[in-house]
Amino acid sequence: MKYICDKEDELFNYLKINISNKSKNNIKSLLKNECILVNNNIVTKYNYIVKTGDIIEVNKSKKINSELDIIYEDDNIIVVNKPSKLLTISNKNEKDNTLYRMVSNYLKKEKKKVFVIHRLDYDTSGVIMFAKNKEVQKLYQSKWNELAKIREYTAVVEGITDNKGHIESYLKQTKTLLVYSSKSKDGYFAVTDYERIMYNNKYSMLKIHISTGRRNQIRCHMHDIKHPILGDSRYDSKYNPLGRLALHANKLVITNPISKKELTFVSKIPLEFYNLVK
């Protein structure tokens, strides 16, 4: 959908007035997800000044129809490499621009549906698996911690960590969904192990294994040891050199509950992570 600007205004205000079927949060989401173009250039700033004659385009299909990075696919599952800054599934503010929708559109050619097995945070990239039918989804979800033999992540964190570490805590969350480690044993038990693989005088790159898959587990545990993940302002990171959360799900080793075979899925660690710790 295209609009020709008829008067100078801030972009957010212009969109709010002219896109009557979208809420303020929907418009913010369109801007954040790079779906607004002004004179064929992507604009994400709310206060960008548009001028008379500017051509403003709302291009929701920009990312939705982009090519999936498929790691593995068979009759029952599809494993893809999730980019950063993309929701796994929809929320109240964003219904369309999700990985779920991308996979769903791809599977339509097979006349199959997509079913969520697990999730990655909006800002986290890497290996993620979906099922192609409800039965397979249940098989994986019912014994996920047992089937997922290795869940390996790579993170770049603030400061110089120990060579390796083991973190256990009981996780709870606030009303604003901020996860924290409880001093009492009344939350969800979470286990994280890490090993430092590279570092410099500012940052450390860590190989992280989780034995439990709790919401924001790694982010909370890195905060607990005073080494928050770069770009994680929600958990008190002060630096964001990449413009994203420096967390990547790079390996998943899982037992197929039907064939009982062990499957290994790998996503390359982003080069920009290495550049931070040269």
C-alpha cells in the first residue's frame, strides 16, 4: 500500500492518521520491523520527517516472503535458521511478521500445516524446529528435555568471565515478564553451563549449554553472574555494539522420538560475534 504525503509531518503521526485500521502498537511494529519505506528507503524512526510529495509504502510482505534458511526437512519436521529481530510466533502487537507465518507459507505447497515445538526470543537467532503435524508436535513437546541431548548457544557478554561455570537457580517472573532467580525454591529449576572460548579486554564469547529450557534462562543467568549479554538492556547490559542481542542457538542434538535416531542440526555462529572479541 502506497501513500503520497500531502504535508510535512513526523512519520509516526502521518501513519497513525492515514492507516485507520492499525493501532499505535501495530504501526510501531511496522516501523521496528523495517516494513515502512519512504521514497523506496527503509525508515524505522518514529520522528522521521516526511515532506510533501514523499512516497510512503507499507510493505508488510518484505520479510514475511523472504526466503527461509532451511537446515533440515523431512515428512514430519522442518528445522530452520531463525534470524534475529523476528518473532517465533505472533503476539498482541504483531500478527503477520513471524517465523511461524514464513514456515506456514512455505509448507502450503505441501498442503501441510506448521506446529510449534519450541521457541527462540525475538532477538535470538539460530536453530529452531517445527513439526508438520499435531502428533509429532506432541511427541517432541512431551519429552523435550529428555529428547534434546544438546542445546548449545553462543553468546558475547560484557567483561571477562571465568574459564567455565555452572549456574543453577529457581526462576520466577514479574508481572512485566522479567525473569529473575528466586532466593527460595519456589520457581522453575534451571541449569546453565558455560565455557569461555574467546575474549579480549572488554568482552567474552561463551559456549553455553542448557539442561532446562526456561523462558529467558540464559539471559537471566548471565545477568546473575554480572556478565549480561551484549544488547540485553532488559537484563542490564550497557552496550549494544551489534544493534541486537548477542545470543545465537548454534547447535541442537535431538533424538527422533519415532526412529530413535540422533539428529544434529547446526547453525554457523555469526561472524560479527567473532569480530567483537578479536
